[in-house]
Amino acid sequence: MNLRRASLMTWVLVVASAALVALGTAVGSVGFENLLPALLDPNAEPAQRQLAQQIVWEMRVPRTLGAWAAGALLGLAGAIAQGLFRNPLADPYLLGSASGASLGVALALAAIGGAAGMLGGADTGVRIGISANTLWVRLGLTGAAFVGAVLAVLLTLALARGVGHTLRLLLAGVIVGMVLGALASLVLLFTPDSLQAMQAFMLGSTGSVGWTSWALMFGAWCVCLAVAWPLARVLDGLSLGESTAASLGLPLAPLRGALVAVLALATGTAVAQTGLIAFVGLAAPHLVRAVAKVAHRRLMLLASLMGAVLLAAADLLARWVIAPQELPVGVLTAVLGGGYLLWLMHRGTRVRNAGGKL
């Protein structure tokens, strides 16, 4: 029954992904604005058709696909983190990657004066493309975020003395996150010009995602899923306990290290391209488990697809809900994800109370 539900969920999520990508071509800075008729109409004016083509293919489609890829990375990372730490409340940022990325961006913004900032947003129909200077700034910020995230994970591993002890790794991640977060705040205190740009990164945004960003995230997702797929048996073993996993003959230390590397790559790539987006990596595995209880191999794939659908849908809502203004997608996922977890907690309390009465 669970396998049948999992297969059905896979197809539902694939169809939902295709539908969201199609809908993403029609949602822009003024809300729902379907430009496909102008794009496909042979009688349309060349200038109008060219403008529609630029808006749809250079902004809307890569942004929607980028949101899908970032959600897939976060969903995969969330499934790995929860299996690795044997904690359903674990999220992809537990190893300090979010704080490391924030510090990297804060230092990069301080170096360039904070004037360029995190550029992007919904299409305006007027500004198409970016200048060479803006492109280098964006690449610099992306690189700084990725390097910061990876270095934070390495620092966590150094403090935890490797990956041999799960609790020590978790505590080291919390400490690194707090320290690096404080350092990022200190950098911003001395460079107030960077505050507005840094706020865009902290709130999360898919507005600056283009074809290159999508290709990087999609490629990283394929690599991470390919590496994590054969390692799922380690997570299945760990779910039974450390001693049970060791008794199965699994070399826990190197395999756990490989999972941490996948977790760092997936999280760092997503954060570098879209900023800090909350609750997607935490909620996606929960939503999958609510429908079907499956082993970690299938869970990682389903959590990836669920995270992709969640973030792609949130991105469309962020563009449409207060158009022509745009909500930061990280704020929307935090509100919706927080509401879902509160409902989950309330439902769990009711179930326990009902069990006590019985």
C-alpha cells in the first residue's frame, strides 16, 4: 500500500511540477499576464513578439525552473539531515551553512560597498538583461555565499572531530551557526550601506535566478541525488540506532561523511543562488511521510519533488499575491511552513490526548 501511494505521489508531483512551470510563464510583475498568445501569434508585431519572448524565456521560465531546482535541493537536503540526525525537526541549515553563507555575503557586500546588492525581481517588461558589472557582482555574491556555506560545514566538522558522533556534530553546527551569525551582524554594523542588500539575501528571493543559476542548481541536484541514492541504506540503518547500523556491517564514518558532503553541496548551492529560504527542507519530508511511509531511498526522491513543488508554488504566489509589488519568497515559505508545523503539533497533541482517554 505504501509503495502504491509513493508511486502515485511521484506522478502527482511530476504533473504538478509541469503545471507550475507552465503557469510560471503567465505570472509576472502585474500578476497574471499571459504573453504566450503574443509569442505564438504569427500576426503579432515583431517588436511585441520579441519583447514577449524576452520576458517569457529570459525571465519567467528560468526563474520558475530555478525555484523548482532550489526547492528540490532543499527537499533532498532536508531528507538527508533528518535521517542523519534521526530527528524529524532537523533542517538543511543545522550544520551552520546558512550562517556561513550570510557571513560570506556580508563580507562581499562590505568589500564592494553594498551598492549593487542582491539584484533581481519580477519582470518589468522594460529592463531585460543585466550589465557586465552587475553580472560580476552577482557572481561574486553567489560565490561568496557558496564558499561561506562550505567553510562553515568544514568548521563544524573540525569542531565535532569528524562525523563519528551525531550529537557532537549537531552541537557543533549550532555553535558555528550562532558564532558566524554574530560575525555577519557585526560586519553589517560597520557597513550600514550593505543592510538593504543583505536583507534581500536573508529573506530569500528567486528574482535574480537565470538560466545559468538554474543549470547550476539542477546539475548539483542530479549529482547529489546520484551520490545519495546508494547511501540511503546508511540512513535506513541509522533510523534503527547507531549500534544496529554498526552491527549491519556498514562503515558508518566514511558513509556518514559522504552524506554530510552531499548535504553541504545541496544546501550551499541553493543558498548561494536564492538566499535563505526557510521551512522547505523541513516541511517537504514531513509532507511525504504524512502520505506514505517509505524507506530513505524513495523518501529522498519524493522529498526533492515535494520541495520543488512547494518552492515553485510559493514563488508564483510571491509574484502574484500583491502585484505589482513582490513578496520575498522566503517570508512566504516561513509563514506557510510555520503554520503547517503548528497544525502538525496541534494534531499530534489531539491524537495523544485521544489516546490517553482511550
